[in-house]
Amino acid sequence: MLIDRFFKILEIHQNNGTINARIELNRHHQIYDGHFPQNPITPGVCQIQMVTEISETALNKKLTLSSAKNIKFLAVLIPSQHKYLDVDLQIETKEIETKESEIDVKAVIRAQDTIFFKFKGTYKTY
């Protein structure tokens, strides 16, 4: 949904349940026109969707968020500031053995020393 329009993946690596991705935000995307005019910030729902789509890409599975246990927005992600056009996502995944296949996810979005977002949740796989 957002991949290749709102953000693009510059690099992605997966190793032992950890996904590391470097992405570039499209600061000219229309989402920023409404969130907010003259002061664009990256919406929280878009940050969650980036975690979902990057996880789907790395795991080659369709995912649906079933629960968000902990979401923290620690700094405002402002793409118009050049230093925040490229951000890093680190996603740790752990499969859960249940009736339905599920994956626990911990994710962090950061640029250099600034942490913007932390997330813990569970996805159902399809």
C-alpha cells in the first residue's frame, strides 16, 4: 500500500529473526499535505504500516495486525528535515505456535541517535 509511493526500501537484510531495513520517505507524498499543511509529520499509522510492509517483504508472508501491545512515539518524524529522509527500521520477529500462525514483532524506527518509534505487536500470517 505505501511501499514505493510513501517510502522506498533502500536496503534490507534478514538474519536470525531480525530484519534491518533502510528506507527513504517521500516528503512530497500527498499524506503530508493533510498531516499537516505547512508542518508535515509522518503519521503514526503510516509508521505501523511501514513495519507491516517491510515485515511482509522480508518474510514473504501476508500479515494482518492482530494486536498492538505497546506503541511509543518518542520523537516527531519530520521528513522535510533532510536528515530524516532516510530512516532505519529494525524488526525482530518470533513465530508463535498457536491454532493460527502468528508472529510477535518488536520494531524500532530511528535515524542516527534519534529514536522516533517503538512497537510491540502480534501479526497473523496468511
